[in-house]
Amino acid sequence: MSKYRSNLFIPGHTLDRLEKAQGSNADAIIVDLEDGCPDSEKLAARETLINLLKENAFSKPLFVRVNDAMEALGREDIDSISPFQDQIEAIILPKTQSFDFLATLAPMIDFKNKLVPLIETSRAIETVTQIAAFKDVVGLFFGAADASASLGCKLAWEPLLYARHRVVLAASMFNLFTIDAPYFYIDKMAGLKEEAEAVKNLGFTGKAAIHPDQIDYINEAFSPSAEEKAEAKKVLEEYQKSGGGAIKVDGQMIDEPIAEAMRLKITLGEEEKK
């Protein structure tokens, strides 16, 4: 799951920024054909994306946020990029409302096991467990801005905390990755760091970014520190010596679930080196 820690948005009409984006430390790129792209430029943006796919221009894992797939424009987006499925990690589906939404859509598109619903409405938040259960869903994306508008609440941490909990809980039931919404204040890095650490502690596996300067802060938040990795190695060494029985290390009781969490920290650390 850690391979999608940081996910950099590129609006579809600004794909001239692709080289810079691929030179960043982002783990993945999200080409946005929906809200980040003006209506007047959506068709041209789609054509540019197709040409780049023909050229195999993407060196990083690629997500594509299409337009509403229940509308003609969204289905045309999906049909147009379907021939390039091997180059696309998944398509992000805005306005996902329910399991029935996905069940209705699936027969009309070719993408299988590559769907990432955007959880951004009150109905989606309420039915997120059913959405997560759909067979072709591989991850969930929380859309904070639209969710706040749907709920009529402030776009802030506390009002959206319950919604984020629901997304993480549903994803954990079906072993899905989770991407949190971008932090919208580009010049407030302390706030970004605080929010990234908070969503990581909730259980999210990654966060989106809207500017390359945000990437390193997100990667740091979602990666174990040197101290955490050292602690994990010590705990696992002692746990292995015990033969797998519950033991106490530095005052903390260690059993198999804790040991598994420590193994994950070490795995994440090794992935960073590659």
C-alpha cells in the first residue's frame, strides 16, 4: 500500500507540466480530467492525455480522474483511455454514490480491478462499506472539499473526521489502499505536515498533493522514521527470541498483532531504499 504515499494532481489542461511532475518525488501521478480542468478544455485535455499514453510518456504510476461516469463525457473519457489500460493503475470515479452506481457502470466500461471511487458525498460516506465491497474496486479516495459541501460543514479537520474514519474502516475490511484529499493551502507547510500525519495515524495509506512542494512532506509523514525502524527491529529481535510468545520490551507488551505492525514498518523502510 505504501507505493501510493504521495499522489500529485496534474490538471488535464496543464500536461505540459508532466516532465516536472515526473521529476518530483511523488509516488504516483493523477491526471485530472474533471474538476481541475475547465469545461472548455476537457476534450483537448483528453486528447493530449491519449497522445502521451501513445508515447508511453508516463514513468510513474498513473491514475486518471475522469468526469462523472454516469454522464456521456465521463464514459467517453473511459472509453478513450481503455486501450491503454496496461499503462494506467486505476481510474478515479467522481460522484460515486453507492454499490448500485458501480454495478450499473461496470458493464459499460472495460476497466476491471482498476476502480477507485471518490467518496465525496453524504450518500457515499453512508454507503462506503458497500462501495468498498464491489469486486473491481482497488482503493478509495476521500474528497474533502465536495464532502464538506455535501454535508454542509466547514472544510476542516474535525467536521470531516467521522467521514475519514468511515473510509478507512471500509478500506481495511477489503484490503484497499486509501488516498486522502489534498491539503489546499500551498504556502502552509506546517498545516500540511500536521494533516498528513493525522490521516496517516487514522489509517490512510496515502495523500494527494496539488503542488510538487507538498510531496516531501507527505512522503515523510507516511514513512517510518529512523527511530521507529530501529524500535521495530529491536522488538522483532526480542519477539523472535521468545519463540513467538507474548513478551515485554521497554515496558510495552508485544504479541503477534504488534509484531506484524513492526514488520510493516521495516518493510516500508526497505521499500524507500529501492
